[in-house]
Amino acid sequence: MFVYLYPFLWYNPVEIKMKYLVKLSFYSIILGTLATAMLDTWNWSRHYLFDTPLTKYEFIGRWMLYMFDGQFYHTSIKASPALPYELLAGWLGHYFIGIVFAALLLLVFGLKWLEKPMFKPAIIIGMVTVVIPYLIMQPGMGMGIAGYLTPNPMFVITKVIVSHVAFGVALYIGGILIKSVKTNR
């Protein structure tokens, strides 16, 4: 048995894990930022071409900032008093969430996914992540589960699904871009 383990005795497991975590963090930040920027481009394009409303990041920022005071639920985030820097907090939170979702992709499907990006895993992550706005963010901001308490719940549901599918596509495109940069070094 030790004959098979012998080559691995030369390696420090902590060092290997640290290298993996650094690589995972680096590529999660790059992939998540790229994919989120592509999603924002998609949303701005939809807004200008089809006059769809843009996400109000100040409300997301407000909701996030109130968490530091221990308030996770609001009857209506619009009615809660505005806080300084809520728009900045909303945008930073938006990109942070994109990075976390990219890390989820790389944790579930491995860093090897970047060597051969596949469409299906990226779309799966995009679709699975709709549970975050449906079950955490929207109820916490007073919109109900999946935006049920909004004036037009079907619009909210559809917008989230379309945005998260677009994010999945953006993860895939981001993976292809990262792969092309890595192979051309």
C-alpha cells in the first residue's frame, strides 16, 4: 500500500490545497467579473432596445447594508429609509454574487472546466442560482417568494430566469475567453 502512496509523500497537502484555493479564487474573480459584466451589457441592451426596466441596485444595496444592523427582512425595501452608499453597495454586491456563482461552477465542475468549457454546466449553474433571488433576496426585500407580492409577478419571474440563463451563457463565453488567453500565453 505504501508503494502507491510513496510519490505523494513528497508533497505537502496544505501547500497543494493553498495552490488550489489561490487558483480557484483567481479564476472565480476573473470568470465572475467577466460574466457579470456580460450580463450587465445584456440587461442594458434589453433596456435600450425593448424598454425593459433595469434592476434597481440601490434597493439591493439598501437591503444588504441593513443586514449589518441585523435587519434581513423588510415589508418594502422601497419604503425603508435610504442609506449612504447604497448604490455602490448594490453594485459591489452584484459583482460579488457573480464571483460566488462562478466559484460555484468551478467547485462543482472543477477547474478542468476552464480547459474545456462546456455549455451545459454553465447553464445549469445559471438556472440553479435563480433560487437565491426567488427564496432569499425578493422575500427579504418584501416582494414575496419569487416576486409574488409585486404588481406583476410573472414579469419578475421571467426577468430573473432570463437574466440567470444569460448569466449562464456569459459564464460559458467567459470560460472560452479565459481558455483562449491561457492557451495563447
